[in-house]
Amino acid sequence: MRIIVFSDSPAQKPGAFKAALPDGACLEFLPLRGLKRATQKPLDADILYLDVGGIGEAGLCKHAPALAAGRLPWGVLDPAGEIVDPARAFFLGAKDYVGPGVLKAGIPAGRLLKVRAFAGIESGGAPAPEPAKRFPGWDNLPEGSEIAVRFCYVSVGDPEGLRERIGEKRLRKLREDFAGFMASWASECGGISWMRDPEGTLLLFPERDEGTSPVLAAFRLILDRALVGYEVFRLEVPLTFRFSFHAGRTVWRRPGSTGTIVSGDVNFIFHLGSKYCSDGRITLSGETESSIPAPIRDLFASAGDFEGRRILASRRFRD
């Protein structure tokens, strides 16, 4: 894997990033002043990174168009955490964000391959992984069988504020419409809307991603919340969401016929979503940490413990 980093001070920067890369990765630092010219011609590289050390968010916004116009996937290298809202990098077309946490933990080879896959580029040369057993489909699950799934409890955020702004009647209607919207959203990620309570909806997803990652899709939905609120729900006031993910086991019953299901994992996801998750955040139990796609892994941090389980949460994104 060949990586090129464009930096304002290339001679002083290779150390930490090179140490974090997997064995066999080839790294080259080039001066930032030559970025535009360099990206206008073919480059012998697999991934490009923009080092924002010393240039900050203003430098990111200035140089992102040249990187986005090229043919190679690119990411942001932010060793000092200068970008207050890393989501801005993805808005500008980046496919990865490497902040202080990732540099400290190290960058596995799999992450770099996933960055290229995220950009729609085949990873060439890498051995194909052993195919995992495919999910049989919700309609083919035996009634009453115990299944391993990922749970997602999702709800509209700031219900008290919405109640004051739009009234109780419109809030009830919004929650009904939102439940229908999330059922379609889950289906696009291979999931299903399973059951509801007065405030939110419990979705189920296969144990492994077999298409669009629901965590990545949730991330995008939170970023697009203002547009979704206006275009989908015709709201003239801000809308936000709460997403909670957990992996575990439950007895399978078809939607609408779930009855009373005794499951510690089902109880936990309802508690996590209704008692711990906050507005505009994606909250995950430690059991679902592997579900976070590599390009957005650095946007999640430890959020303490809840009911004896380790919790991670996404950063809060500014409007």
C-alpha cells in the first residue's frame, strides 16, 4: 500500500504517522504547495492524505477541492486534533479521518483496504477473505428460534423541545411518520422494523453487514438531519435523532406478533436508547464496536459504562 501525504512541513512530520502504519506500507511526504499540480496528473499511490497540522480547518477547506477532483481516495491526517468537527472532512469528500486516537492506537492494514473500498475501489492483490455464512433473510427464520442480531433503537431527539414548538398532536404524528421512515431506512441496510414503544422504534440487523452499514447510514442521517426534517417531515424547526446499537441474542418472532419476549439484550437496548443516548449521537455497546466502519472510527470515543457494559458514542456534530 503506497500512501502520499501532502504537508505544510513534510520534513518534520513523518515520524508518528509512519509508526502508526502497518508493516509494508510505503509512505511519502510531499510539500503542500505542490498539491494542486500533483493531483492533476497520475500519481503512483493508493491513498492520499492531507496533513492539516498547522493549517487547520481553513486549510482543509482550501485544499479539499483539489483532492476531491482527483481519482484517488483521500483522507485527513490531524495529529493534534485541530479539526473541531471532523464530519466536515467527509462533507468535503474525504474517505478517512486519522486523528490523535487512531495515531496512538495504530492503523491496521484492513483499515486502509476499507478506505479504498469506501471509495468504491477494489483493493487489488489482497487475498479474498473466507466468505461468511450469509444471513438467510427475515422471512426464512424459524419462528421461536434464537438468533444473533444487532439491535438498533432509534427515536426523535429533543421531544420536549419539539412538544413546545409544534404541539403534542404534531409530535405524535411526527413519531408515527418517523417510524415508517425508519422501517424503509432499515430495509435498505438489510434490517427490519421489529417493535415500537411510545417514543421510539427497535430495528434488527443481521449480525454482519451484508450491504450498507447501518452505523454509517445512521451517521449520514444525523449529518443530513436538517434536510431530512424539512424535506421528509415538512418541519420548520430543527430535527435531530438518537441512535443506539447493541449486539446480542433474542427469540425470533415476526413483527406484530412479538408478544412478550424475555431477553436481557432486548431489555438492554431499550434502556440504552431511552435512558443513556443523547440527542444527535450514535451510542454503541462494546459488543458492536466492530460494526463501526474504519473511515469513521475516529469519530467515536469511550462514553463510560452503562448497566455493566462499555459504551462508545459519536462526537456531537455542530449544526
